[in-house]
Amino acid sequence: MKHFFTIIFLIFILSSCGDKQEKKIVLDSTDLEEQMIEAYNEGLKALEEGDVLFAAKNFNIVENIYPQSIWAPRSVLMAAYSYYSQDYYGDAIFELNRFLRNYPSNENYPYAYFLLATCYYETIKDEKKDLSSLLSSKEYFQIVLNEYPNTDFSLDAKFKLALINSVLASKELYVGKYYLSRKKWIPAMNRFKSIINDYEDTEYVEEALHRLVEINYYLGLENEAKKYAILLGYNYQSSQWYKESYKVFNKKYEDPIIKIKKDKQNFILKKFKNLFK
């Protein structure tokens, strides 16, 4: 009896699946240009109704019917946008790359680059483990900003680039402090210098300069330490990190490793005491 009901259930599922046929494109006109316009309008209609897959399929038909027309590159972009609108980022990226490859002189290049950058931006999941989407997004936003500065997309590209650079700088700082805690001075310095050279507009520059003061002073390179301290003071004289660097140049200076551990212990102790207030 158990097997009987299992078989009946499977037959029901299979018959239900068989009833659901794939939505097909039917073009009434026999004229190619009219078919192209009809498919494009059907794509717009499907997009408005939220059927993005059918919309993209119609837009692709437009290009197949008349690849040399002005509607062909537009239809590729519309297919890409259809996928993007419902988070099919991989399909959108495929369509956009195809557009950039097949229509290099098209006037909508700025939009294509912007949407491509945005798709990669939306696929960022864990920047600490995988930087590929972040770096791809940065590359295409940078193209928009550099090559199309007078377009409507450049302002948003600039904003997104600032966010991306902030994330990348924070990662460099995190890795640099990790090396610092392991007394790997050269790799640590390289990371902090990278922040200063590559992400000078981010909030992490101040701490990076301070860490370079610390490391150089600890290694006995006082002239180098003073160079970074002067740079920190000139640009961020009222900041916390300038005050910390000022403390370095006195006889009560602590090993940066001990200081990091002590700060961590004090933070934990403070949190623990707050539990009993």
C-alpha cells in the first residue's frame, strides 16, 4: 500500500510538470522588420509584468532577426537589464560583455559599463575571502569615471568607488595589523604603505601613518618614523592617531605588540565590568 501511494504521487507530479509548457514566442507578421518590432514590444510588456526570462528571450530574438539594425544593441541592453532587475546577475553580465564585444561604437557604452560594474557590485558577498567581484566592480566604475566623466553615471560611479576603496583599505589595514601582531615588520609596513599610496582618500590613512611611525621607531629608524609623524601631523594634527604618534617619541613608549594586547585586554575588561553596573 505504501509503494502504491508513492507511485500515485510520482505520477501526479510528473503529469503536473508535463502540463507546464515553456512559454513560446509567436510572431504574427511575415515582415522581418515588423517581427523585430513586435518581439521588442513583447519584451517590454513581459518586463513590465515581471516575466524577466520571457522578456530577455524576446529581446534576444530581436537581435537574431535583425542584427544590423539600431534595435539589436538596444535589445541586448534590455535583455541585460531584464536579468539584472530580478537579480540574475550572471546572465546580465554575460549579455553586457556580449554587447561591449559586438557593438564597440555604440552610444550606450557608458550605461553598459555602469550596469556591468553594478552587477559585480551586487555580487559582493564576503570581501575578506574573495575580492574578485569587488575588483571587477572597481575596474568598470573606474572606466565610467575616467572615460565618461560628463555622463549621469559618473557621480554614482564616484560614490561607489569611494565605498569600494574604503573596503579595500580596511582589508589592507586588517592584514597589516595581523602581520604587526606576528612581528613581521616588512609585510606589515608594505600593507600600511599600500593604504597611503593607493587609498589616500579613505579614513584608514591616519592609522596607517601611525603604524608606520610605530614600526620604524621600534626598529630604530627614527628618521623614517619622524617622516611619517610629520606627514600625519601636517594632514591630521587634531586626530587621535597624531596624538598616539606624538607619544611614541618619548621614553615611556611601549612595544606596539604589547600595546595592541593591552588595548584588547582593557576593552574586554571594560565590557565585563559594564555587565555588573
